[in-house]
Amino acid sequence: MPFVYILQCGDGSYYVGSTTDMIARLTEHNSGGGARYTRSRRPVTLAWCSEVERVDEAYALEKRIQGWRRDKRQALIEGRYADLPSLSHTSRVDGGG
């Protein structure tokens, strides 16, 4: 089964990815053979992971989460699912409605 995951990098940043073998992929990231982004930010730890039915679902969810701001990713990691919809909207700077 495919997985979508969020890694917390050694510098505190997050990396979002997908794989069909979570353990092997985490090992790969930590050995420097993973994504270019994580190579210079090791060690990485698994912050969140979800198993999905199909590879195309995993890829679509990965891309969706990659577009999220840090606070929304943090809410997902912490299991604050009720907060996710409100974190999808940006507040207007001009105060207009």
C-alpha cells in the first residue's frame, strides 16, 4: 500500500513525500539518498504518515499537502483535523469582506 508522509528535518522544516515502502524511504532519506531537500537537513524523523489505497491517491495527497502552509501541516501532524478548514483560508490584509 502507498503512504503519504511528512518528515521533520533537522532544521525544523517539513518535507512531504509519498512512497510504497515507508521504512525503506525513511532509511533512504536519513542515509542521504533521499530527496535533495532532505540531504542537507538530516537527520529527519517521521512526523506524520497515512496509508492510502492507490498510488495515484498518494501522489495527489502529497501534492495537496505540499501546497499547505506550515501551520496547516502542523495541525495535521498534531491531529487537529477540525482546524484544517479554517487554516485553508488566508486573512485579508485590507480588512475588506
